[in-house]
Amino acid sequence: MNVNLDKKLLAISISALLVDFSAGVLRPVLPILSRNFHASYALVGFVATAYGIARLIVDVPLGSIVDTVGRRPLLIGGTIVYIIGTIVGILATNIYYLVLFSFIRGLAYAAFFNACYTLVGDISPPDKRAQYMSINLASSFIGISIGSAVGGEVTQRMGSQSPFILILIVLLGALVFTHFTVDESIDVQQAKPFELRRLFEFRNSTVLIIYWVSFVTFFTTTSISDVFTSLYSSEVLMLSLAEVGLVITLDSVSNLCTLTFFGQVSDRLGRKLSIILGLAVFALAASLVMPLGARLFLLIVVCFGIARGILSPVIRAVVIDVADFEHRGLALGVQRIFCDLGGMLGPLMLGIVSDIYGVPSVFVVAAVMCAGTCFVVLLMKRPTTVTQ
């Protein structure tokens, strides 16, 4: 089947685009809106932390629910919960409303995207799985990018409630669209009990390795791209805010282009080699920051985006490969915990390294972690389902 004509993939990807557009709208303005309530920087940071805490709490339970009640109920239910959280944001009169909004958004996001990625795994042929994942992730990334561009402008022109009102309208549209276009992908009556411990049995070495890769990827690549690329650009290279924005855009564009085109290559190259390639590209680029950062930083940033574009779909594809059909949601939920832990711990621990040794040292640590993980991935066997 031609992936471009797969209506099921198109439907779930449009749904993901709309939900991530809503996230993108708030991406540039939520910290500023938080500060408008005269909150401390600690509380402003906790607005983002509440989102991560919510995901950590529900990643595994929701993964199990996806397997027992189906994908579609959580897609619709997650969108409804997101709508409820958005109403809280509209009514916000102090910072604690935004903390609550962020927590509810974390619950909604976990529900929607656990079901989304599981459904994409269900409908994707094994030989095109990474390609399907790439297309779905690219649609999400487009949504975030467009939302980020729109969010700041809307907030500046129409006030602090306007981004939440815009999100509410888009989410209502997403709810209607998902209800009428996205079909269930499993027979929930066939779901069987499954013991969580089996996902961690040492004989399932591929599972353990891919969870470690998930942690390292979010610990390093996400932290570098979301935090330390901006800090290095501003504090070491002394770039202006506009120039820093250009650097971040370059990272995003290279990520999106890679997501769009590498999926098909990954399916042919194989999971193991694709993961090693992504980690190696990131490690090499990060290792060049200290000696050559001032002259080649834009090229290095492009390599960061390429590495993330390679790794994101392949990691999810491996999880789908190793999980049996009836327990894919649970496997993805556990994998998401390692992603969220890496995403939460990375900025904190690399920030400590930066305080002691300076911002450039962070890139060295990230390069060493990714290079070391390449050797771990060499131990990964050909994927087989955990029930086997």
C-alpha cells in the first residue's frame, strides 16, 4: 500500500497535528504568562514540571488501558481532558491555575499520544513502520511549529486569554474530526492480561536496550536542543535574540526534513543501524562544539536536528516491533516513562555540569553518553515480541 494514500494514517496524523498545534500555541508564551502573575522563577518552572509529573504518573496505567479498552476511546478522551484543562487556563486568575492547567494537559497528552503511537503501530506494515512513524511525528512537528508562530502574535494582539481561547476552538475541531475519521484498530475483546515485569526480564535484552536508548536520547538530544543550544548561542557566541531564534529554527527545520524523508530509509537500513547512525551523528556534532563551535555552530545545529529526526521514529518503531499486538500500548507507556525521565533529569543534571564547568562542557558529556550508547546498541538482537 502506498503510504501517501493510507487514509487511516492521514486521519490520525491530522488529529495529532491539531493537538500539537494547541501545544505549540503556548510554547513561546506560557512562561511569560506565568510571570505576568508575578510568580517566582521557581513557580514558573513548576508550571512545566507539573506537565512532566502528570505524564510520569499515568504513562504506564494509560498504556495498559489503551490495550484493554482500545485506541479510539483514549484519543477522544484525551482531547476532552485537554479541553477541560484549557477552560481552566481561560479562567486563570493566578499562577496556580496555570499549574493545574499544565498538569491536566500532561494527563491529556499522555492519553492521546500513547493511543496515537499505538494506533500508528497497528496500521503500519512491519516493513514501513518507521516510515509511518516518521510521517505521524512530522505532522505533529508541523503543528507545533505553526502553533508556535501563531501563539506569540495572537497573545500580543489579543491578550493573555486569547491563546487559550484559540486552543479551545482548535481542540473542539480536533474532537469532531477524530470522532468521525479515526477508527478503532483492535478488537478489544481479545485483549489478555499481561504482567508488567515481563517487559523488564533480562532475556528481553532488546527491550532493555531500547528503554536505555530512549532515556539517553531525551537526556541528551532534547536537553541540548531545547535548552543548551540557546544558552550557548546567547552566552558563548553572544548572538542576539533574533539570531538565537534563527538557530533554533534551523534545528527545527532540519529535524522536520529528516523526519519526513528518513523513515523509508530507516525501514531499509534496519533499526539497529539507524539508531547507531542517529546517536553517532549527534555524538560527533556535540564533540565539535568546544573546538569548532564558533565557526561551525550552524552546521552542528543542523546535525542535532538530523540526529533527532533519525532517532525519534526508529525508537518507537522498535517498541512496536518487540511488543505483541495486544500489549503495544503498555510497552509504549513504559518506554515513555524513560523518555520523560530523561527529559526531566537531562536539563537539571546537565545544568549542574554547566554551572561547574561551563556551558560548552555540556556538549562533551552529551557526546560521551551518545557514543557509549552506540556500543550498547550493538548488543541489540533482531526484534522479537516479548511474549515470544
